[in-house]
Amino acid sequence: MEAALRIFTLSFLLSLLSANPDVIDSRSRPNLAPGQVGKFPPSCNRIECPSYELVNSGNGYEIRRYNTTVWISTEPIKDASLVKATRTSFSQLFGYIQGNNDYHQKIEMTAPVIAQVSPSNGPLCESSFTVSFYVPKQNQPDPAPAKNLHVQRWDTRYVAVKQFGGYVSDDSVGEEAAELEESLKGTVWGKAIAKSREAGGLGSTSAYTVAQYNSPFEFLGRVNEIWLPFQMDK
């Protein structure tokens, strides 16, 4: 497992350094603002990331609208540690993009890798983590199936986003998620998130999602995000 992880992280780093220069991210690039609102992940200059429209920005948050996206996801992993669960999943996702799938198809590296976090109410305080790889657009019409992995197809959705730097830790993600929730209180977006959860919508399946854009070997300019997905009334 540790050997596979080392290979994965090295491959991820090399992909960032030698990715196809023709890959162009279609997102708008808002200016930097306090609290890392709108910081453009440097890795998205080199590898494919999902496109979105910036709808609104506020005090420490962004509201984005993502078009339809496709993800290849692990089965939920029960663990007390997001960091450990994500590390465990990396080797499985790395194997998938290297051809360990039903099509024996190699797939380009993308960003971000996301972890959907669903806290448990059980006595062991273990949460459930579903870790996902963004499927490149060229593979989205027919993503390769694989054992113990499943495809998530997301319809167009709104996401409240908070960015933070450094390395993700088990202590930091909960704090960042709580700060995002607090910053949205009293806003139309906060009300939409609450309504979506009550209706069993997009935000009801996980407390929040953690998006990581960087190779573990990138020490500077790291960009991570907390996502709160929700629906808007038409």
C-alpha cells in the first residue's frame, strides 16, 4: 500500500510538470481577495479541472455553478480520519487511471480529488468518506467501470466554496467547514443550503466535501476547498 502511494504521488507530481499544454481550464479567474477567495489553483493551468461559473462572492466564500460533471468514486470508507481514508483511496484511484479498469484504459490525471464527508452518529465516532477522481471530459460519455468503484454523474449544481491553504489535516477541515457555514448565515445561499438539506437534496448526503488540487510534493501555493452543494429554486 505504501509503495503504491509513493508511485501515485510521484506520478501526480510528474503529471503536473509535464501535462498537455493544450489542456485549457474554462473557468473565469477572479482576482485574489482576503481569505483566499477566488485563488486560481495553479495545477488547473496544467491539468484538466471541472469548469464552473462564478455566481457570487462574499466574506470568505464563493458561490459557483458547476455544469454536469462525472466522477469515479470509491465505496464509502469508514474511518475516524479523513487524511487516512483519503490516503487509502489514492492507490485504488491511481490504479484505475493507470488501466486497472474494465476497459484496460489509461486516463489522464485531473484535479481536484474530492472526499465527501458524512459524519457518523455511532459510538466509535467514525465518519464515512467517499473519495472521487474527476473524469476527463473525453472519457465522460463512457467512463470505464471498475471493481469496487462507481460512477457519480452530477447534474448542474450550485456549490458554496471556502478555500484554504497548506496541507489538509483532520483538525483543519472541520474548522474550515464550520467557518464556511458561519459566513453563509443570513444569506440567500445559507437559506438555500438549509432548504436543500431539509428536502433531502444534494447537501443531505454529506456534511461537506473536501477538494484537494495539489500533489503532496507541492509545498507552496497549495489550494484546498470546502464545498457545500445545494439546489436553487427555479
